[in-house]
Amino acid sequence: MINSQLKIEVERNRLVLRSLIGCVLYCVRHDIGLRGHKDTSQIINNYSDPHENIDNETGNNGNFLELVKLLSFENETFCSAYEALPKNAKYTGKIIQNDMLRAASIVVAEYILKEVNEGSKVYGLIVDEARDESKREQMRFVELKELSANVLSSEIKLFLNYFGLDISNCVSQSYDGASVMPGQFNGVQKKIKDMSGNLCPYVHCHAHRLNLVLVDVSRKVEDLHEVIGILEAIYAFQSSSTIRHQIFFIKTGEKIPMHSNTRWVSKFKSIRYFGTVLLALKELSKSVKSKEAAEAKGLLVQLKSFKIIVLIFCLDYVLSIVNTLSLSLQSASLDYSCCEKLIKSTAEQLNNLRTKEMFTDIYNEAITLAISTGLFQTADQHLIRNQKCSSLLNDYITYSTVGNSKRENQNLDYKEREQELKVIFFNILDCMNNEMIFRFTENNKILRNIHALEVLKNQCLIGKSLFLEASTLFDVHQQISNYGEAFTNLRKVVELYMVIPVSSTSAERSFSTMRHIKTYLRATMQNPRLSNLALLSIDKENSEKLLKDPIPALDMFAKIKHRRLQFQI
């Protein structure tokens, strides 16, 4: 009879806890806060007396407790089981919430580690750093007190040891270009390489490299730098007032993106809105506010410069090609072989733009827009005015003139102005080509070895006919694995190249999640809770498994600490 009663109580406790864990996971997966203004465990049948618990009725108990209350309204079985729990063991407090988060995150981490251990056991290391809302430096949600190479490398090793990952199995590492990371003698990559005891090549994030290409080109080409400055000035103008922002939003149909050197796609989007931005500035130039009207007119005058118009069209063609590469480099599944092909294809497309015919097409598009929108009325007034010489010089050959060089530049005829802009356009393309060669040849040894892998695949006497049709390394690995130990060496080589990261953007995305979780209202959140919340929110595939079946998290919750209630027989 005692055993029978104990079994009933355990089933009741597990039923309640399973639902509570589901409520926690729901909040975590949607990045919403669990706690409210005033937490209380008395959430059911607490409104019988209208003069009691007024604060609870009108206050904010938080999303977690409100979900539990809703569940009790909709599910009588849960309601009765919850009411049967002792008042000192309702399992809805903040400490219990942390234990639930910890248990769920441990299970998700075990899922991830299982993928590593059941495979080749080798892995690549991707690390990035950011500052959270409470101004603490976070390296993948490990709080840092110092940003030296010794501290960073030590924290990385401790993190790997905590999860039972042998650092000797780390075969690659990818970071951004911060000076403390890539140092050849005292950088983090050198220290991790020494700890691992193998080559463990460092890969500078390719997405960051591409941004550096565009940043350097804008610095070297003065005319391009001027265009970028105008685009940034337009964003600053429209974002400083809600009314201006609304006018721009109505005209463009979307929010004007904020400009950043690490997000060059924002420049591409700004250029796409060029025509509608002109309409918004024209409307604001008639504002009753004199300062606002003056700023709008000033921006209009700069945008109506024919040189600026042509360069914006040129930049649109260039960035539309680069944007495809930029989006591809942010893919978590991109391998080195595909990365090399994308970079090579992008460079070829940029070189294809460097023709007289291509520039003529771009130039004519700019003229068509300028005429259709009436920009020539206030644009360069001397655009098609021919330079006139004195009649006294009819019988002489003029080698040069004296006077204001800027005035002479304004008096260039149509053909000379086209030639001037063509030189600028070609200069932009040449700078981009040189920068891409400089930025993307750092790891040619890896790329050459990948080519050697392709040769090895073709030279494999038996595997040649078996794997030749595989289009990617993933396909090759899948087909090789189907043959068991027959191609062990080839499989190991493929696995090594599959885990070499191309970029560190997957780590940067986790910091985007951190900003959703640790907001201004949740800035006092401690690091263990933040880390658990982030892991469950980022790895939605595994957290969804727990949402459907919380039993693994429930069992882990019962193991990590002695509980007042019994959850296992």
C-alpha cells in the first residue's frame, strides 16, 4: 500500500513538473521574460475574496506564472494535481526556474556533444565577443574580466573542459580580426594551437574580410567615400525625428537601414531606395521648420550632382554582386570548397563590369533617371556646355589654360565628363579586385589542400566510380560512411575539411539573441541564467524536442539537487 501510494504521488509530481517545464521552455524559445513585478506561488483560486490579494490581481506576476494560471483554467487534471502539492513546494519560484533552465540546458548540451562524440570527434572552434546590456564583456556567454590573449585562451580551454571536449580534437579555429586574436606569437590562435598539439589552422572570418574589402575601397577612392558620407547623412537626418522617419517610411515602404562598417548590406539597401529618398527629401524641403527645410535642401543639392547619381548607379551594380557573396558567407553550413568557388565567381563578375560597354549602359541609366526626375534643372549646370576659347586664339594651338581648376572641371564637355566618371568606376573595381586578392589569399594552403582532396577523390581507384557524382563534401562523406571502414583514411580527410569554419557569423547571431534576452528591464540577470536562456533559445531544434517531450529535462531536474518532492521511484 505504501509503494502504491508513493507511485501515485510521484506520477502526480511528474505531471505537474512536466507542465511547468513546458511553460518555461515556451517563454525561453520566444525570448520573453519569465518573472514579473511581483512573483507569488499562490496563482490558483486566490480571488475568492475581492478584498484580498489586490496587488496580485492588478500587478504583473510574469509570463511564466500567467501561463501556469492559464493552464490550470484549461486543464482540470493539472489544476487538481497542482492544488494537491504542499504550499511550500509549488515549484514556481525564481530559484526553481533557474534549476529548470539549468536542467534543460544540460540536456540540450548533451544532445550537441552526442553529435560530436558519435561522429569523428574532431571539431572546429568559433569564438566571438560582445558587450551585454549591463556592460559586461561576454565571450559566447562566458563573462570576461579581462580581454588579454592569456585570459581568452584560458577561458576557452576551461569552457571545453567543462563540456568534456578534448582540446587535442580541435582541428580549426575561426575568430574576427581583433588584434588579440590572430597574433602569430602571442595571439589567442597561437595559444590554442599550442594547447591542441596539432596544426589547428586559424581562419579569419570571411564575412569580416569582405567588409574590410569594402571599407578599404571606400577609403582609397575619395569619390566613393563622398557617396557613402551622403548616404550616412541621409540616415542621420531621417532618424533624428519621428516625423521624418514616418515620411521616409511612407515613401520607401521600409525602414532606412542604419549604416555600419560591419554591415555593408545596409549601404546596398540605402542605394535601392534612392528614387524614393529623393521624393521624401523634396517633401521635407518644404517644411515650415526652417532648419529642417535647409538640411533637406542641402542633401537634395548633393544628391542632384550628376557625378553622385552616376556613382550611386555604379555602386548599385557592384554591391548587388557583393551582397550575394556576403549573404552566402553568413551560412552556417558553407564549407571551404564552396566558399572558394563563391569568392572566385564574385571576382569574375566584378571584372566583367570593367568594360566600356558596361559603363556606358550604367551611364545611360543615370542620364535617363536624371531626365525623368527633372534633376538636370538643378544639377551640374555645365554638364553639356562646351568649353569656349577666345576668338583671338583661333590660329593657335592651346596646350593649357590658367585660372580656377574647379571652374575648368565644370566646363568639361559631355564626353570628357563621361570619361572622368568611367575612370572613377574602373578605379573602384580595380581597388576591389586588389583588396579581394589581398584579403582572401591568407589561407591558400587550406585551399590548395582542398584541391588535393579533389584529386585524391578522383585518384581513388575504387571510389572514383562511386563518389565522382557527389557534388559537395557532405555528399562525399555520406557516401563514404555507407561503406563502413573501406575508406577510413579518405573519410578522415573529408571530415577534417568539413569542420573547418568559413566565418564566425554563427557566434555573432548568438549575440543578437543575447540582446533579445538581456534587455534594459532584465539587465540585472546573472550570467548562469543568461547562458542557459541563450542556449535554449539559439538551439531551437533541440529545445523543441524538450518542448514536445520534457521527460529528459524532468529527470535531470530531479538529479541535480535533492528535492522536497519525489519525482522518481
